[in-house]
Amino acid sequence: MPRSPSIDTKYWPHKKYFEVYHRSMENPEGFWAEEAYKLPWFKTWDKVLDWKPPFARWFVGGQLNASYICVDQHVKTWRKSKVAIYWEGEPGDTRVLSYSTLHREVNRFASVLKNIGIKRGDKVALYLPMIPELPIFMLACGRIGAVHTVIFSGFSAQALADRINDIGAKILITADGSFRRGKLLNLKEIADETVKFTPTIKKVLVVKRTGSGVSMKEGRDLWLDDLLGEAEAHVPPEPMESTDPLYILYTSGTTGKPKGIVHSTGGYLVYNHAAYKWVFDIKEESVYWCTADVGWVTGHSSIVYAPLSHGAAIVMYEGAPDYPGIDRWWDIIEKYGVTIFYTSPTAIRLFMKYGADWLKKYNLSTLELLGSVGEAINPEAWLWYYRNIGEERCPIVDTWWQTETGGIMISATPGIEQLPLKPGSTGLPLPGIEAMVVDENGEPSLTSEKGYLVINKPWPGMLLTIYGNPERYAEAYWRKFPGQFYTGDYATKDSDGYFWVLGRADEVLKVAGHRIGTIELENAAISHPAVAEAAVVGKTDPVKGETIVTFAILREGFEASPTLEQEIKKHYRRVIGPVAIPEEVYFVNRLPKTRSGKIMRRVLKAVASDTDIGDVTTLEDEASVEEVRKAYEELKKGL
Ligand code: AMP
């Protein structure tokens, strides 16, 4: 297959980025080894890369420990008295943890885990709100070599149980609750419901956050506070193989079951340490705030592992962005003197709705750099962000990456060199990343022609596999274009080599930046007794990017009604969680399908959004233009 470099550097005038990128392409292993030496290793590797397609193992033979990198190395320096975490609770309570406090807590939490029988290689499920105990437990797991899986606290009991059972977690760690928009969320109740269906969970460890009374089951449930009394002050960090898993994080794919994305210890940390410097130009004096939830990959890499590996001061906020008022975030930026602010286009669009007057009260002059992640940022939101939050002073790094990539892959890199920005474009690939846009046959697309975004070479942050299912890993990412990692996204590349990511090419939705598979949503719908068949599509939304629309065929004996619609929405909440509640449920007699039985989602999408079906390109449907048009007319008529 013909290969062309991902950027045509002969036209590229900017020396520094060009120089680094080329070095990374000419000698990738030498380049990544140089980056790896920036971290403290207990033992250096024997081999930089062991590439047995599609499985890559980085820094083979090397030994290191994530908690040593994120905490211990800093307490050996003046940073022991530096702030690691400024935490702000939704009700306004605050905690400030220095690196030495973080070190002490990580050790004590690691001791608690050991004392209740958690060993190297065991799986630990974390179902916690945005409180400091969440990163502390992640680091404590890493310290003793246990593998954590963080489950977003917005998921329901069933979604939580599915993930726990897939991984066979030994212990579930949760809290008595959390605050969200002034309300108390009782996570323990959800955990209690979950463990009825999770035979591997022997203990439930509970963090006290709200102080609201929760029921504790004797012999199974334990308060963290009680165990901390017995905890040792020092637990030596376990020397982990670079290729040992650090964590497993579930994400949606194109089949029903969420995929357990397995990340390595060495490759993941090396990649994130490097990418974080290139993208955010982190400095000793930076105060960095990423508004994501730790339950998603952005939270793992960009709140916990990358910033802490640099000894950065981070801000962490528990609650809703608009509580108690729409100015909560700007208040936090002023209060902590945030210099780097990283958020999602959905949040920006939410604030745009309320105008810029809310901002005037606050001093945002500490900000130096802004970031965006989760979905493409529309130029209008980009400009609003640039003008009103960044006061036309701060560059915006629009960072493209995914759960699978482990770290940021395509973005501006002010930490190397600030290149011109184009609103709506994620810019150029990071050093070491050979990104391309290809057509259906895997051939490079023409300039500005829509195609599939692929990555040619393995990179250290790449997932190891899908937990328990290497075959699914090979199928999902490597079979469509042999030898190239398939991202599942559409993109174009312009004549400057800048990438423009156009959204998912597969059956995955991005609702407020959260990834949810249509099949997962369809399975949830048909698990309702009234639904015989269902199809789910995304509808364009001015704030959330996409909202969920369900087309449902009812079983015999059920009548379409507003009450049934509400009931189905509630059912989604029960099965997956509040993130999965559809905006609309349409009841139909038939679903548009191709001759081979594939649902024509394009038709459903057009009907849901009340738009024409537009050009039918071969990229998106196997059906003929006539078939698609006919199905579209029929469906519209039937509604
Ligand atoms: P997740 O794995 O949940 O982080 O979702 C990854 C997906 O989010 C990608 O495959 C893209 O579809 C989308 N995405 C993330 N960041 C960006 C971005 N900066 N621009 C466009 N799409 C993005």
C-alpha cells in the first residue's frame, strides 16, 4: 500500500516543529527512548518496541511505577511542599493537597488495599465522584500493581455491574454520595444494587463524602476512615513491568458490549508525559484545570497521570458547571489563578447561550492557554472561547484523541512551537504520530477530501488490547485497513497538513462529548417489554453536539403514547444512566433497512433532524441512492 508522510513538510516553514516531527519519523524508537529517559525507571528497558502487529509492547524489560512517577519523585525535591491538587466541592468546601500530603495519602490508601487482600494484578473497580480520593485510589492501585477500572459515576447499577463482571473486579470502591446541582446523589445505593449481580465483589469500600446516612452490610461494606486508622505510613512502590496493565477503561464500540481498553504502564506514561509538555507547555508555575470527569480517558490522562508526572498543580472540581450560578467556573479560575484551562465544546456552547456579561465580574488575566477536547469545536464556539475566555491573548489547543490512543494525538503544540491556529481544525499530528486520511481502499485521500482517519505506526500510548478479547481488538482497529490503526473517525486534511475531524464514521454517538454506542442504546431499548425493535441515531444539537433519538417498533398489544415514551426514557436511565436518556422516542411501524438488513441510519438521522438526506456518498451507506431516498420518504410519511 502506498504510504505518504502524514504532513507534507516541504511546504512547512516552521523550523522547530518540523525538526522534532522529522526526527520522530526518521528514528521512532530512538525518539521515544529519548522521551522515556525523562521519567525515572527502576530498570531501563531491553527493547524499545516489540511490534507483532497488531500488538505493540513498549519499553520491554523496563520497570517503573506510576505512583512513584506521579508522587515519590516529586517529594524528593522542593516540590514536596508544592500544591498538587486544589480541590473544590460543589457546596463550596475546599481541600488543598501538597505533593507530600498526596504522597502520604497514596501510601496509606495503598496500605488499606493491601490489608484487605488486594494484590498485584487484582482488579479494583472505582465508582467515585470527583473527590481527591479518586486520584488517590488510582495511584494507590498503581503503587501495589493492582489494575483499576474507573466507572463514571453517572452510570447506572446495570452498566456498573456489566463492567465489573467483564473484568472480574475483587473490590468496589464507592462513596456515600456526592453533590450535583445542589442535590445529593446516593452512589452507595447504586453500588448496593450492583453487587447483587457481581459475584466477584467480596468487599465494598466506602468513602465518606456527604455524611448522609447509608446502609452498610456487615462483613461486606467497610468505611475507608475505619481502615485508615490501621494503615501503614509507607508502602514500597511495586516495580512494574513496562508492559503490565496500568488500568482498564470501558468505552463504547459498534457492538453491544462496552470494550475494556487496556493501557500499559510504561508506554502510556511515557507518551502522556511527552504529549502533555508538547500540547500544554506545562511550566513549574502553571495552575492547570481540566474540567473533564476522571471517569473518562481525558480525566485519566489529563487530570491524573500526565499533570502529576510533571509535578503540576491541578484544580479539581466536584460539581456542575452552572451551579449555583452560571459563573461558577470563572469564579474558580479567578480563585486559583488558573493558567491553563481545558474543557469541551459542549461546555463552551452552554456558556455562549448566557452571553459574556457573566464573565465581566471575574479576573481571568492569569489564563495563558486554553484547550478543547471531546468533539469537534465549531468555529463560532472557538471564537467565543478565544475572545471571551482567552481575551484574545490565549492560544486554543484543539486536541484530538480517544480512549484507545491513551493520550493526545493531533493538536497544536505550543510546548514545541506555536504554529498558526485555524478555528475548527485540530492542527498537526504530535511528533511520532503518523496520522493520515484515507479512502475506502486505504489510499491517501486527496487534499480536503473526506476520508477515514488512520494512524500508520504504533505509538507508546496505544492500547495494549481489549480486555479478554484480543480478537475483537484486532477486528475493531486493524482489519479495515491492514497495518493501519482505524480510529473510527472521518476527517479531512487541508493543504497545510492540518486535520479537520468530522465526527464518527461508525455507529458511535458523542453526546455532550460522552461516547455511547448506538447498539448499546438499542439493546437498552429492546430490553423494555413494550419494544420489539429499535434503532438509535444522533440528532445535531446546538449545545450537546448530538442528542439521542430512538425509533421504536412496539410489540403487539402496546400502544404508542406520551406515557410510554416517558417510561422508555426512564428505562434508559435505569439501564445505562442519565447520559443515555433520549431526547425523543419515535414510534414507527418499520425501520428503513438495506437489502442485507442493515439499518439505514443516514435516513433515520435525516428524519430525526428534519433535514434532507443530502448527497448519498458510498462512504456511508451500502444502499443505492434510490433506495435511500425511497426509505426516507416512506419513513417521513409514516410519522
Ligand atoms: P472518547 O474515547 O470517549 O474520548 O471519544 C473519542 C472520540 O471523540 C474521537 O474518536 C472523536 O470522534 C471525538 N473527539 C475527541 N476529541 C476531538 C476533537 N478535538 N475534535 C473532534 N473530535 C474529537
